[in-house]
Amino acid sequence: MGMQVILKGEMRHGGKYVHLRSAGSTQRLELNYYPVKNMFYERFRSGSELDHIAFWVNDVDRKYGELLAKGAKDAVRPFREGRYKLAFLKDPDGIWIELIGLSARPHRPCRSK
């Protein structure tokens, strides 16, 4: 998704974390990992732990193509829904990734009376 690692470390109990941020944004995405013997560890069950994660993007078609080229798997090709354009891919673990952005609307000429 083009995000940059801005902070990473290890928690006192042995878990690990990483903070990611997109260029030009102040929002962060924190990802956590808990090893097998950690008190917060839970065995991963494909499809039951995380439904999907969504990212707002400026160009759904372009980002969709970029991620496919980087190894993401196609789930639902880009489509329009109202004023939005959406697409879905799967990461290497099978977790769905949603891309959402505004749909480019065709120019409608003004009608004069």
C-alpha cells in the first residue's frame, strides 16, 4: 500500500508492534504480533480473525494493478457503486483488502432553456 514504517519495537510482555503511515497523512496504522508463548497469542484461523481491511485510495484501478503486480491475489475486480469505486484483493494470508475511492463521474453538459 506504499505505507512507511515510522515506529517499531517490542512490548514488555514480548509482543512486537509496528506503526505505518502513508505519505502526507497524520493517521497511523498499528500492527501487532504476539509469538506463541505470549500471553496474548491466539492461533490464526483463516477468515475468522479479520474480515477485511480497507484503504482509501485516489485511483482504485491503478492501485489494484500495482498490488496485483506485487503478488496480491484478485478477489473482486474494480467496480462502481454509486459515487464510489471499489475493488477487493487478498494478501498472502488470504485476508481481504478493500480499495475504495471516489468514482470519476463523466462530465454532464449544462442544458440551457
